[in-house]
Amino acid sequence: MNATDRETAEHHLAIWEGFHQRPEVSPWAGRLSLPAEVTAMIGFVLPVEGAAVRCALADALARLDTSGCLLPYPPDYWHITIVPPALLAEAGRPQPAGGPPLLPVSFARQALDQARKAVRGAEPFEVSVRGLNAFRDVLVAVPYDGGRGLELGRVLRSAIPELPERYHSGHDPVPHISLARYAHGDRLETLAGLLEGERETPFGRFRVERLEMFVLPVHDGEPGPVTKHEIPLGRP
């Protein structure tokens, strides 16, 4: 395990200890906490591929489902975020006071074109997935890639300076794979006990051969159907 993966492990341990000492989650309310002006979000992710890893994660969710506390994401949603989402708004909309910057909707096409150029020639790499963790608003699996995903994020932000370094909530990105939202806040004792047994479960490895840029429309905080744009790795 290199220094970057050790740092990932330390971040997840700190998050787990905070949850374990004082379990608290935010049940999914059906709306994203965003400024009212936001009409879409875009971000760059590594899709989780490989049948063995996906089956192992699905089996873990089935084991945890007895808690009655989870709303699982479908497997085709599973990903590792390498650039936190940028927020888009219609041209001419005023910037929210004190909030995150809003970019024009036209930025999505520009970002996709620049991203494809920026990662041209970047090589595919392996990701190992081990252990589960409880963030405040989502259950996650923990990926280790030797820092390759974070490096791709830095390459993209260098080529596209408008992309954010942090989430709009102010949180720094920690490598994770979101698996499920929380359905209830009153069934945590059962979930926490089940999670204790999954903290170091190995889920296998998968090979990253492409990135995706997603575009998620938003209307009054409610997410719409996502569009995904493929960005292959390993091509000159």
C-alpha cells in the first residue's frame, strides 16, 4: 500500500470512528441540497466495472439489507468520483450570494472536449476494493488505486480550471463508491452492527479503461435522468 492508499485508509477510518461513536445519518429526502438556480450538475467519474467486483458488492448489500435502513443505488450507478460535480445554471442567472460558483449550461460540451484531450494517452490501471464505510448521507465501499484517480482529477482540473476541487458542500473528495442512501434514521443500531463485520471485506479488483463525464439535470432540487459521456484511456 503506497502513501496515497494509506491516506485513503486513514480518512475512512476517521469517518468510521466518528459514525461508530455517534451514529448519525441523513435519510434521503428525494431532493438534492443545491441552490435554487442550479439546473444541472456535471462531474468526472471512474465507472465500477468487472463482474466479480460487482457481484461481491451486490452480495454485501444483500447482507446489509436486513437492517431495513438502505435504499441501494443500481449497479450501473456505481462509480468513483475523481472531480467533484460542477454546478450549472441558465445563462444570465445571478450567482447565489455566498454559495458555490455557477457555470453556464454550455460549459458541459466545452468540458467534455477539453477532458478528452487532457487524458489522451493516460494508461488504464487497476483498482482494488476492500471494506465498507458509513458516510453521513451514503453507504460506501472503499477503493484503492495508488492515487491514479486523484492524479487524473488533477490533470482534468489543470486543463479545465473552472472545475471545483471540493464538493459544493465544502468537503474534500475522499475516494469512495456510493452504494446506497439511507431510508431511515431510526434503524442504525442494526446497520452499524452489520457494517462492523464488513469493514475489511475484500471485494476484488477491476480495471479502469475509461472515464465518464456525467450530466445530471436538476429541477427544483429533484434529480432527472443522467447522461454519461465516455472518455477512453490508453489511446494516443
